[in-house]
Amino acid sequence: MRLPKFLYVEPGSLEEACLFLEEHGRESKLMAGGTDLLPSMKLGLSAPKWLINTSALPQLDQVEFDEGSGLRIGASVKIGALERNALVRQKYPGIALAAVCVGSPQLRQMGTVGGNLSIDTRCDYYNQPDLWRDCKPKCIKMGGETCNAIGGGRKCFAVFSGDLAPALIALDARIRLVSVREERIIPLSELYTGNGAKPRAIKPEEILAGVEVPLLPAGTVGTYAKFAVRKAIDFPLAGVATLLTLEGKEKLCRAAKVVIGAVGPGPDEVKAIGQLLEGKKLSLQLIEEASSLAFKAAKPVANRGSSPVYRKLMIKALVRKALRQAL
């Protein structure tokens, strides 16, 4: 498979990149590692006129920690560098666990934090070469009027399959979006629309510049785990991030968040679990109730390489395992 023709741009600063996007945003794609974008271009899923390489911008390639405000991660930080960062491993182990789950060591050396958060949604009926897709009716994500994954319908069920987003959403992370006109900081959870065809709420002229993670209270435990067919390289078929703040020898739960991923168009917090656990002593019976709530919340469809029922069961198993580890 060959890449389509495009014009290559390498801006010298973040400001220069914003100026270029202001003029050519709808015809352009940002690239840092290119591990997801370039394969999609080879499949004919994307054909930008301009490809803007932001990997060399120094403003986007830093990991910083402040005892007063927390962690800052630049969008161009390599996932491999994030997984090895001593401060991240010590103070935010859930992020390091999610980072090591991404692809293979080679892909983590190229792929970036911003790229993994912005990864396009996937579907067995969409992520195929042109010739294969021509055998099916044009789906909603390709501009058609039907969803091939469910045999009809007006909603696209393509799946968001990033590993970092659930872990960062569980940590109440925020992202910095920069353009010529403004800079805005929003919760990472608001980046995802829940619409598989248009999965991200970002303007064409905006650049995802970085991630901000607040300080964690004492006694907080964060985890991430995923299910995939292969142990390496594969996108998750189910992913679970948990964050618990436990107090005292009795393991009284002061705060709880569970975010599930890879079973819908965006990461999804199971708020009912937080409501169930908060203020209670964590027990095996309570953990079983929480995992059942996750099972009910997960609503995968037959658009990935494993059956929807099995993926629901894996969400339940991963939540149970994560909460037991915390206990």
C-alpha cells in the first residue's frame, strides 16, 4: 500500500503551526509519531493535502512535575519516554501502566501522547482497504447513511481504542488546546463526543498541546489493564482504568472512579461504581457488585475481533481484578 500525495510542512514554533492551521486546517493533518495516521492514509481512510510535523517543537516535548499543581505532559512526548519516566512511575503509576500497554516497544518509541489521545475510532467494516470497503454499502463514518456493524441504523458505532485516555480521565486530567485566537483548557473527558463518525470535539484550527494531571490525595491507588487478542501490538478490545482513595486499616473508600474503554465510541466513566463505593469499607462483596455495574454499562457491538458478550465479560473481570488489587 502506498501513501497518497501530500505536501509536507515542518513549522519552527507552535505559533507558526497555529498560523498554518488557521489557513489550512480543514485540509491538514497534524503528525508527530505517525504510527496511526500514516497507516490510515495508506488504507485510503485519510487524504490530507498538508501534513504538519509537530514532533520537533520543543514546547510540546516536556514532562514536568510541580508539587503545587501536579503533572504536565507535552503532546509530543513519546509514549516510551512516558512509561520510563521516574516521576510518572512513582507518583502516577496508572499512567505508566497504560503507557506500557500501548503497541510494541518500537511503536512506543515513535507514538506520542497527543497521538494516542487523538487516535481515530476503529471498526472491522471501516479499517480496510478501498477494494474491501467497496463490497459493502458506504458506512456513516465514510459519509454514508448506515452502520454496517449493526446492519443499519443512523449512529456510527466505531470504537475508540486508545489506552492512555481511560487512565488519564480517571485522574481528572485536563488538556490544553491552542489556536491563533485562543487557548482553552478542558477536561479530557470532554474531548470525546461519543459519536464514532466524529469522535473528537476539537476545532480544525486547534492543536492539542499538552495534558495537565492534578495532584493525587494520600492513599490513592490507580491501575490500568486491557484485554487484547495478542499480548503485543494489538489495540485493546476492552480496557479498564480505576482510581481509588482508601483510608485507614479498614480500607474506607473516600473516592472511586472507574473508566472503561474500547467498548464504545469514547472512554466512559461508570459513575454508578463511584456512587456505590464512596464512603464504604471496600470488601469482596462490594467489589463484585461494582464489577456487575461495569458489565451493565459496557455496550460493545460486533465491530471488532471478539464477540460483544465476551468483551462485556472481560470488562467485568478487569474491574474485579483492579479493585481486588487495590484492596
